[in-house]
Amino acid sequence: MTESEPVGSITEEAFKLFRAMSTTPHAHSEGEEAATHVCTATWCPVCQVVGFVQDNPEALAQVSQSAATLARSLRDLFDAAMKPEDEK
């Protein structure tokens, strides 16, 4: 059994996901060729997102921060809605 990386905050995990999406895929095992996405059209949304993230790494940080703020706001809203009436 291998030790896995600890799970981070929503922002950290979103950053890891976007970073993984924006890097070139690596081979899964020795001798195996890496799977790559070959874009045959300029409208491919995957290629557009990856290209944008590679050209604008600061945008990824801003999106991650916005996602974390949204998550906190939703959590606060949910907490307020779940409080008993006498505590409000």
C-alpha cells in the first residue's frame, strides 16, 4: 500500500486539478507512450482552457480564490439557514 498525498483545501485541490489539466500527460509506466489529446479544431473547449491556463497562470490563482470565497459564502448561508429560530 502506498502513502497518498493528504487532501488539501478546496482551493488547493482545485489548483492541483487545473495544474494537472494544463501539463502534458506523462507515460503511465516505463515503455508506455503518453496519452495525448490532439486538437483538430480551434474550437475545442479542452484545448482552449488548457491554452488559457498555460498563458495566464495568475488567472488560475484568481479562479481558485474566487471558488474558495464562494464555498465559504455558501457554507455561511447554509449555517445561518440551519440555526434554530431562537438563536437567530
